[in-house]
Amino acid sequence: MRKKPTRKRSDRYRLFRIVILAGLLMTLGLIFLVSTLGRQDFGPLHKLVLEAVGPLQKAVTLSSSYLETFKSEYIDILQDSLRLREENKRLVQQLQENENILNKSREAMATNASLRKLLEFKNSLDQQQAVATTIVGKDPSAMFRSVIIDRGSNSGVGKGNPVVNSDGVVGQVFAVTPNYAKVLLAIAPSSAIDVLLQKSRVRGILKGNGTLTYRLEYILKTAEVEEGDHVVTAGYGGIFPTGLQVGVISKIIKKPRGMFHEIEVTPSVDYQKLENLLILQQPQLGEIKQMEQR
């Protein structure tokens, strides 16, 4: 019960001291203000206050100067960073555009070279009508046994027409629509072509394996045949012209039994890079008679 008055007294003394201290500080501030505004010379009190406040003002001024410098440099760095980022973005976009232009240019050059080679081959065919065409689709199987071309009966393409490119025999047309046709590739298992060994003139039948090689059949063991011999079309049946490149003998398997060699032929055509082709059109019967009369 007696402790409460003691606490009230201590609180009063503390409040009194705070009021006295505040009054003292206000008095000193007022004296400093009056002495500063009213007098041109420095008095002792002025000097004392100046000595006390000077370091603080110096620190504040330096800090403000450093802050302004840092702010200015930071803003410059940020602006430079944004400008460099935009410039880098522009350069990357320009590089991509240049690469696209370069790729298109390379593609155009490659296409022109392929078409020029095909045109030269077309011009080398003696009195043989040919229709240039492009592959627009392939057999979905891994073997690519057939392809679809963008020429059909409206362009004079007919079933059975041989199909070639500048490297040699590709296959034969086996289905035709007005604007498209389907070509059975020579590597298909159902394909068969009469051929000759170019060196020895020995005749055989070239069949597809369903892979990227041919199988040459009916070559007698007594025939002269070697690896590296060229195989060309025989021209029998009037389908393929004589002498078109077909491939090169890459393997000869000599078995003790049987009458014929087992021969593997590597195609002269790269079936994985087929693009532009020629369809050879056989002359009609009337055209053949006109040619014979000449």
C-alpha cells in the first residue's frame, strides 16, 4: 500500500527533468539563432555550436554527395544496360534474319544445281520426250519403296513410264491420276528390270531387295563378272532406253551349287536424297512409224 506514492514521485521527477532539458535545448537553439541573425562576428557560443555541428554537417554533406554520385552512376549503368540489351536483341534478330537469307540462298543454289544437272541429262536423251517432276510424298515405310510425284495424265504421264534422274534409273510409274502419279522404286521387291553388264554385255534381271541395294539374278557362273562392274539398262521391251546407269556390282557370292552367281548391286541413285525426277514418255505407235519412215 505504501509503494504507490514512491512511484508517483519518481515519475514526476522524470517528467520534470525532461521538461527542464527540453527548455534548455530550446534556449540554446534560440540563442544560436539570434546570434546568427543579429551579429556578423562569431561569439564564443557561436563557435562552440559551430564546432559541435560542423562535423555532423560535413558528414551529412559528404553522404548526400556520395548518394547523388551513386544515384547518377547507377542510373547511367542501368540506362547503358537497357540500351545494350536492346542492341543485343536487335543484333540477334538481325543475325537470325541473315541466317534465314543465307539458308534460302544455299537452298536455291542447290536446287538450281540439281535442276541444271537434270536438264543436261534430259538434253542428252536422244529423241526421248521427258517430263520434269518433283517428289511431293513418300511411302511412310522406312524403305521408301514408292514416291508420289506432282505430274499426272494431264501432263502426258502414263502407267509404265520409266522414271530417272541424272544419276540413273529410279523406278517406274504404276498408278496415275490427272495431276499426280505414284512411282514404284527400283529397290522395291516387286521391281524387275532387264540389265546388262556394261563391260561383258552379259544380260541379267535386276530386282529390288526392299533395302537400298539391288539383287542381280540369272548371271551364269561362266560369265565374266567382277566387283566394280557397271550395270546399265538393256533396253529390252521398249520401256527403259538402252545404256542408262543402274548401279555398280558391290559383292559376288560364289556358291558351290547352282548355275548362277549371287550378286549384290549398289544403286547409282541415292534413294535417300531423291527430289527432282524425269518421266520418260514412250513414243506412240504412230510416232514410231513416222520415225521409221524417216
